[in-house]
Amino acid sequence: MRALVASTEGTLSLAQGIVFWEPPPQALSRVQTIVKNMDTEHSIIHGYGPDEGMPELREELVRKLGNENSLSGDYIAHVTHGAQQAFANIVLALADEGDSAVLFAPYYFNHHMMISMTLGTEAMQIGPCTRDTFHPDLAWLEEHLPQHPRTKMVVLVNPNNPTGVVMTKDELDRAAALCKAHNVWLVIDNTYEHFTYEGHEHYCPSDPHVIHIFSFSKAFGMMGWRQGYIAFHKDAPGNLAAQLLKVQDTVPICATQLSQYMSLGALEAGRSWVNERVKMLEDTNRAYVLDAVSCLGEDALVPSEGAIYVFCKLPEGYEDDEKVVEWLVKKHRICVIPGSSCGCKGYIRIAFGNLPADACRDAAARLKSGLLELVEKTAKIH
């Protein structure tokens, strides 16, 4: 997508799922102090740390899991190079040749890619989402699991990337119960746990067969610091902790020491610091994008309940979303993600967190102009 944006000068991007703010002052200050004095008490950052993460950070993460996610002290935290590596570690630790994994379309493309590279495309079991809510179809899952005994894991993203929907407590508990009944791992990516709107709430089910993934990237503006973590129950079957550490030690050995100190500072800033920015995002950027896509009609819009995305269906006659995305860049200098990259052709994903409010308003206006051409059937796309 970067190459596409660069191909037309002045293009604004609502494509990449990032936020525009920088990390909290507490985090930046902590790292600055360490770098300034790293020839003395902080020389440890030059060496390898514990595979599973610094003890001080892991203790704070366990406290956060209990206070914010209702995951008791029975949960253990392993620090990784972002949520991406957390998911890779889980797949490598759990899956064997011949196993398969369930994703629900539209899915997060990097999850799809990791499973494809590890187990092969034939191992991918793609479940549907209901077309009225775009929540995973758990009735399909209930029917599917007994018929596929080599299913190793079911993967959910909540709040969802790319759709922005937020699963309910009842839905998540049902998914956990279905997986438990069939001896299947439930892996939940909670990267956007802080981003919920209009009364929707994020929830984490708890059970030894449920594995959670979390990230510092979006909430704390730490994308480049590459910090995430895996949370799993101390009674998880199959000696999960040892299997995860085997992968960790083989690939990165440990997460970057300096980044872990940044994470400690982010946890010090806490949920209130994040909530202020999420509220600002809801009142400005999200509102601008929702206004831009309103011309498509209510039936074309997936409910924007959380995360930093709006997902919507393109007008009839413009189902080739990749060509539409290229046309939007060339004609209107605005870039979004084609839904086909998420297994949902004929849709687009719009990210509203990556630009400051004024720039996002401009980007949304460009997007609206392009979408109006599609609605009015005047767009010439070849």
C-alpha cells in the first residue's frame, strides 16, 4: 500500500492501522533516563534478558490483566515483539503437520498469512460472519468442530480488524465453551481492547484452553517499539509455557530490553491516558469517516463498534475492490484497504486512527467525493 500511496503525490492514507499519537510522557521519560545513564546501572539493556520478559514488566502485566481484563492471578504473561510475533509464537507452539485452524471472514490478513506459511492453505478453515451483525457465526462453529477433529485452534480478533465489531460477553463465552468441548484452543487477539464506542465493552473469557494476545502498539502509540504479550492460564494443557518459550528462544530470544522499559512507562500512564485519546478519536476522526461513508446507505455499513476501522460494502457494479482502491488513489488521492485482502471482496476497510484530526477531515472529504461518484455510477474504473 505504501508503494501505491507514493505513486500519486499528495495522497492521504486511511489504510494502515496505526495511531498518530506518540507514547506517553512517562514512557518517553523512562527510556530517555535509561539511555542517558546506560553506562552505569542500566547496562543490562545491552544484553539478553529473560526469554519471557523482564520480571518487573511481567508482574505489572499480571496486575493489569486482573484489574482491566478480569483475568485473575492464574494468568501468566510472556512479552513478545508485538502482537504479530505473539500470534506467530502461538501457531508455532501449538500446531503440527496435519492440524488446521479456524478464521472467520473477513479475517485479519496477517493471521491468515501466518497460518498459510506454517500449515499451508489447505489447513485454513474459513468460517462465515453473520451478514446482519458481521459477528462470527457461532452456529456454524458448533456444527463445524465435531466434523473436523484435527482443528487445533479457533482465532478471533476482538474488537475486530478489519470490521470494527465488538463481540458480546455471551458470544465469547459461547465460543470458549464450544472450543473446550472439542479440545480446541481459543486464541483471541485483543490488540484493540481499549477502542470501544457507544456503550460497547471489551471482555476476555477465562479458561485454561483460552489464550489471549495483547499489544502496546495502538493504545500507547508504540508501533515502532514492537511490544506485545501473550496471556495464558497457569493450568493450560500440554505444557504450553515451555512450548512458547521454545519458540521465543529460537526466534528473538527475548523482546528488546529498552522497549520493555518503555512498556513499563506506558503501564504507569495507564488506562486513563489511553481513554482520553480514544474519546478524542471517537469525536473527531471516527465521526468524519462515518459521515464520508454515509452516502453508501445504512445497509452497506458494518456496525462500527470498536477498533480503529470502518468496513463497508461498495456499490453494485464496483465489486472489484482492488481496482476501486487504485482508482481512489489516482483520482481522489486517498488510500484505503481492499476487503479482498481480508477474504471479503467488494468491501473496503478505512482506518481512522493514523492522521491528526484536521488531516483526517481532509482525507474523509476526499473519500466521500470518491464514494459519491461510485454511488452515482459516474466513476470510470477499468
